[in-house]
Amino acid sequence: MRTILLTLLFVSATSAFAQQDKDLDTLASYMSGSFSSEKQSARDSSYFDVRLHMRRVWPARTDGIWIYVEQAMSTSLQAPYRQRIYRLHRNDDRTLESAIYALTNSTVVIGAWSDTTKFDSLMPEQLKLRDGCQVFLRESNGHFEGATEGMACSSELKGAAFATSEVKIYANAIISWDRGFSSSGEQVWGATKGGYIFLRTP
């Protein structure tokens, strides 16, 4: 009886870990690729036409899935206004975490989403963790939803004291709402109506 019970526990645990790995891999596949908010900006001029590229780097590492992120206005593709590295990993049995890292010399990897060899001389130890800015995600009916927590993500952009990020990640779209707030809670940057809708492009 004890042998049967141990076997059942082992099978259950194995199945749980397999599901966790599947969720992480699925999230990474949804996030990887090129996206555009062109259609949203055509409908509503308060949104800009932004291009978002995400590509996995350092695939041999076993401490998570590392993704390079580059965002630029469609009119200034060679001068991205945001470059980050995300590390996707398991936070607990229900939650995935996307830790956010800044690049100390971001200009050398501009365009690395199409040429990952630019990361050959760069290691995670050279990155700067944006502590408090991690996004916690959970699977929900075939997609993933998540956000930062509280006021922990510091920001000085346009007089902000902290920033928040809310995301919904689908197989063919990402809805991202990043906002900055003053210490009194007044929004000082970011979209005011809702998140940017990035549709996957070929």
C-alpha cells in the first residue's frame, strides 16, 4: 500500500512539474516575435505606432528563459526608446515571473532581435536588475495576465516616483499598459485610456 501511495505521489508531482514547464514554454513562445500597434494608432490618434520586438537569448542557460526586448516608434526604428532583458521563471506553483533587467550599454545591441550574435560578448552578470519592477503572471483561459505589485517599481521619468505595468499576453497579441505616477498618485506618463494593443506581425 505504501509503495502504491508513493508511486501516485511521484506521478502527481511529475505531472505538476510537466505542466509548469509547459506554461513557461508557452508564455515564452507567445512573447517571442515582432508586434505592432499600427492598427490601434490608426483608430485612435492618442496611441503611437510602436514596433515591439522580442527574441530569446542565451538559450543554453538553465536559470530561466531570457528574452531581449526592443521598442521603437515606427518612424525611428534605429533609435529604440526602450531596451530590456526579461528573465522568465517559475515563482510558485501558480505564478510565473518576468524579472526586468536594464542594459548598461544598450546601444551595442540595437537590432539584436534580428541578430542575437550581438549578445555573444554580454552576460547576465553585466545587467542591472530593476528590483520591484518584476511582473507576476498567471495562465487564464489560454492566455496570461499579470502586473507589477504596488509602488515598488521606481521611476524618475517625467517627474514620476513609481511605475506600474499591466499585461495580457495572447498567442497573437500583447496588451501592455505601462504608466508612471507621482508620489501623490497622479499619472504623469503613459496611456490614459488603456493598454497598447500589439498585434503579431510576420
